[in-house]
Amino acid sequence: MKHLLLGIAALPLSGCFGQGNKIYTVDELMADQTLLSKVMSECRNNPGALRQTPNCQNAEAADWKLRLERMKTSLGG
């Protein structure tokens, strides 16, 4: 009985600790421009809270890599 009550009490809390935000890799963000734009926008709208999060760091890295690739192709490389 004691375990049943504990299980019932823990059930509503299990929803609070769900999957959360998915952490995207640099390659995933580079492959999906729409997703990259969305993540970059969120990060720029709240840099104080989000700057050090993995998604924002990966988005910055993906953006930087894409810029370098565009620069390379525009220079004929």
C-alpha cells in the first residue's frame, strides 16, 4: 500500500522531467537552415539566459562554419 501511494504521488511529477529540449549537433543545424535560424533567433532574443546553452553554442558554430563555406565558394575555392 505504501508503495502504491508513493507511485501515485510520483506520477504527476514524471511529466515535469520529460525529454526537455533536444540538443542539436553542429551538423544537424548546418543541414537544416530553418532550424538554425530558429535556434539563432531564440538565442539572440535572450542571450543572458541562453548564451551558454549547448544549442546556442552549437548554433553559433554552425553559423560560423556556413559563413566560412559561403566565403570560400564566393572566392572561387
